[in-house]
Amino acid sequence: MISSNGSSFLKSPTICKSCRTFNEAQRDPVAFVKVRSKPNGRCRVASDGNGRVLVDGALDEDGSSSSSSSSSSSSSVLEVGSKSAVVGGGPDVYGEDRATEDQLVTPWAVSVASGYSLLRDPHHNKALAFSEKERDAHYLRGLLPPIVVSQDLQVKKIMHNLRQYQVPLQKYMAMMDLQETSERLFYKLLIDHVEELLPVVYTPTVGEACQKYGSIFRRPQGLFISLKEKGKILEVLKNWPQRNIQVIVVTDGERILGLGDLGCQGMGIPVGKLSLYTALGGVRPSACLPVTIDVGTNNENLLKDEFYIGLRQRRATGEEYAEFLHEFMTAVKQIYGEKVLIQFEDFANHNAFELLEKYGTTHLVFNDDIQGTASVVLAGLIAALKFVGGTLADQRFLFLGAGEAGTGIAELMALEMSKQTNVPVEEARKKIWLVDSKGLIVNSRWESLQHFKKPWAHEHEPINELVDAVKAIKPTVLIGTSGVGRTFTKDVVEAMAALNDKPIILSLSNPTSQSECTAEEAYKWSQGRAIYASGSPFAPIEYEGKTLVPGQANNAYIFPGLGLGLIMSGAIRVHNDMLLAASEALAAQVTWENFDKGLIYPPFTNIRKISAQIAADVAAKAYELGLATRLPQPKDLVKYAESCMYSPTYRCYR
């Protein structure tokens, strides 16, 4: 036990005779309590020999008492009964319960990173990788087995252990435990085995983790800001231990992947996204803040679930919701400044578009569902056309799904076509058709359409079925963002294959169970001719003696590099031209070797180099548009991006 001035209470001559074995303590116990001293003083602890501990309030710098030392009359002295049992049913041997029963206590901890506390500090813990010298310098002798191992061997052992798990959720929980015990080892593991572990820490496994978050919740990994904190959000943000925050990922949990309203349990999404910001984009972990805005949930199953960890009420809407979000956005800018990137994640359609439009001109905001998905899909299309031939303007696009993702992709494609052909965006939109739950979006439905769907209403007779829309529109590219699984039926895929020699089919809904069709179905029903990519990963497919590798249109290709580019340039706003630059940078990384395997995206094994290139192109665009504040502009932005990236390699301690 350590006093506030760094000395040990156990070495104090006033109490040494009270230090006995545990058996002796049971017969005539002495209770030791931790007490924080006054800012300019020290604590004095003594025993009166009758099983009581006397804790004096403070000592002056010269050691004299600033309060009475009388154990019977002074209010600054705490008497602890030796045999009390406030809770737990057994003898209160150390007086901990009685000490806190009738009065307020102040929790405190010694912050010296050495000894046992160092092994419990996830930011600095290296476990068996502490060197002999470090073990001596930081009081670790005896706290670790004698062997010293390398970080690479630790990674090898953990991967061996992870591969023993048969259930993906078990792997997810093991990874989260590792992140909470050894941060650098977690990121080293994720970076070295990104293709294998990406589906574990993010989609599809994160979807199941969010569904069961209340049951598996162990330790908070971000900020939970509920309606209970209305009017106090600035103070809540100050509770987060880090001050130099550069990226915030925030969700209200209303539309988690394709799983619907998961309320407060959507926290798994911000945590997972920010893990990828660090592992793939090199943003420092300490600069990342996951946030869940808890305004209730309309999920009846969660409201009845005894393990649900969020507010048990229906969702706040309208003015109450808008005011709460505005308080959050204002507080974030006030405490972290104008250059903090706020990424909106998995908000319902009606709120997602409004938030992006409202704060896009006042904050550095980015919606991954709208803009990130659009950028990665556009990159895949540019790459595919590079090998198939033709331009975006030569294609006809048909979407199943007209929500955040569908309309976001459509708009970015229209912007790119407008840029390539110098035609107005309105003219480019005519190449793009959308189908929602009520059928093809056409002019005759104008009055009933939501505002974000109206730009996509074209002149055509109404069509209810997707297969009929395929036959009528004759698309070269079919894109699914519906969140409804198995909607690209055999008839639909066969119709696409009948119209096109190389039909491009993108089944983007997450998780895997919500994918519009599987890779195997797309290849089989198109006689192996489809160019296919999905939102969640699928294994390679053998078709007529050839191995076809389905691509994954994963937003993780885009947002980590985009975020790094915004941070390193000091950008103050996100511009659509930055998204186009990110798409073009990603498409440029796809090679003929990749395309021969059926891939329209590069392998994730090179993701850090890809992210550095994307970051450089995004930063260059920020400087070109006059939105960058970090001056002067570095001469080599790619090298600068690489130099800014966080490295998970262990540091050496003095």
C-alpha cells in the first residue's frame, strides 16, 4: 500500500506492530484503507491497538498535524470496526465495507507504471516480452515467468490459440480481451493477419457481437452518452482520459448493418471501425474515440431483455432527438476543435441524410454508410471497367435498395460520370435506376417519395418485380444495397447473364446472411462469367476447373486512408472531390493478376500501403481545394503519410 507522498504505509513505525499474518489478522484484525490526502498534505495512518485504524486527515509539510489527532472527538479521524460485515455475509476482515457504509469515499489509484500496475496497463504492457533490464528497472521480477519472448512469438502463439476456436464470436471476444490487456500486441496481430482477422473484428462477426453485446459486455471501450446526460454532454466528454482526439466514430444504433435497431448495443460498430482506423490507416489508438448516443430503442426484444445495457424506453425523435445531437456536435467541436473528424455510423436513413446535410458545412463530418460505401463501390467499378473496357458513361446501372448506401453510391457515380464527360450531374443521373420496396422509382411516384429518392425518379412505367426491371432497363451493372438476403434470385442473375457477356454483380448488404446472393450463386447462375463482389467475405469458388476469388467491397479499403489524409492535411471539411480521389487511388492499386482471379479490389495484405496512397491523394485534394490547414504542404505526401502511421512494435522502456 502506497501513501500519497510515495512512501509505504507498511514501513511506518506507527503501524508496524499491527502487521501480522492473515491468521493473526482474523483473530485481532487491523483494517487498512486508502485515503487521498489534501493537495498540500500527507495522510497518517495508525492503529490504536484495539483492532481500529485511525486515519488522520492531513499533515502539513513539516509533519505536524493540521487537525486533531484524537480518535474519539476529531471528525477527521475514521474509526473502522474490526468485525463488521456490511455486505457479503462474512467477517469484514479489512474493514472495507464498514469504512464506506456511512460516508462518501474518493476512489483513487497510484499512476506509477511499474510492477503489477504496469502489467495491467494495456497501453504499456508487453507481458513476457519485457527484457531482463526492464524487469529489473520496473519491479517485475517474480511477477512474470523467467523466459523472455519476442513480440513475433507472442503473435504466433495467439494466432495458434485463436484458430482453436470454432465459433467466430469466441474469436471476437478473445480479440477484445487482448485489446484490453496489450494494445500494441492486438494491433500487431491484426496488421500481420489482417485478411484472416478482419472478418473477426468487423463484419460479419461484429454483427453478432452487437446482437449479444449486453451478454458479452465486460469493460467499456468508449463513451455511452444517453438522454440522462442531456445538458451535460461537454462534462461527459471530459471524462474520457485522452484529450488529443482526432477521430470520433458515433452511432445511435438504429440501423446496425442489416440487423436493424440494436440501441445501445451498437457500440460494437464504433469500436470495430476505430480498430481499423489504427490497424489499416495508422491513426494512433489514443486519438480515437468510440461513441454511442443512446436515445432509447424500438426493439421490443431488447426492451424485455434483462441483459440489455441501454435505456429501457422508446426512441426519442423529432425536436428532442435533434437538440440532443446538436448538443453533442457542439460539445465535440468545443472540446476537440474544428479539425476532429466525426464519422456517422449506422444511423437510420431519415437521420443520416439530415445530419450529413446539417453539419457538413460546419464540422469535419463523414458518413461511412453513404460516402464510404459509395467511394469503395465506385473504385471497384472503375477497376472492373479498366479491364472489361468502356467507361462509366457507357454503362446502365440498376440498384436494389434506395437508402443511404444506394443513393450515396448512385450520387458519387453520377458525379464521376459528370467529371469524365463534362455533362451536368442531372444528365448523368439518367443512367442510374433504383428499385425500392415498392418497385422501380419512377416519376409517377414523385409525391410519395422521400426527398433523397426524388433525384432518381425517371420517366418509365411502374415495375414491381426486380427481374422485370432487369429485363426492361437492361443494366450492365446490378448493385444490391437492400439489406435483404437472397433477393438476387436465379431468374435475376440469369437475366443479367443473358444481357451481358461479363455482368457486374455487386451484392453489398451486410452481414453475410443479408447478402443479396452468394458468390457461388452468382458464378453458377452466370456460367462463371459474372464479375462479383460482396459486402461481407466469401471463400474462393471452384467452377469448371477454375478458381474464382470473389472481391469484397469493404469500406475498410477507404475510410482509414481517407481519415488519415484528412488528419495529416489538417482538413476542416470533407468534399466530394476527396471521395472521388480516394476511389481513383484505390482502383489504381488493382492489377491484371488480381483481375484474372476475379478480383476488382487489391488484396488486404497490402492495405497499409494502399491506405497511405489514398491518404496522400485525399490530402493533395484538400490542399488543392484550400481546405488544408497544416502548412506548408509536404513535398512527398505518400512518404509523409507512411511516416504518420502508428507502429504497434513494442517500445523499449528506460
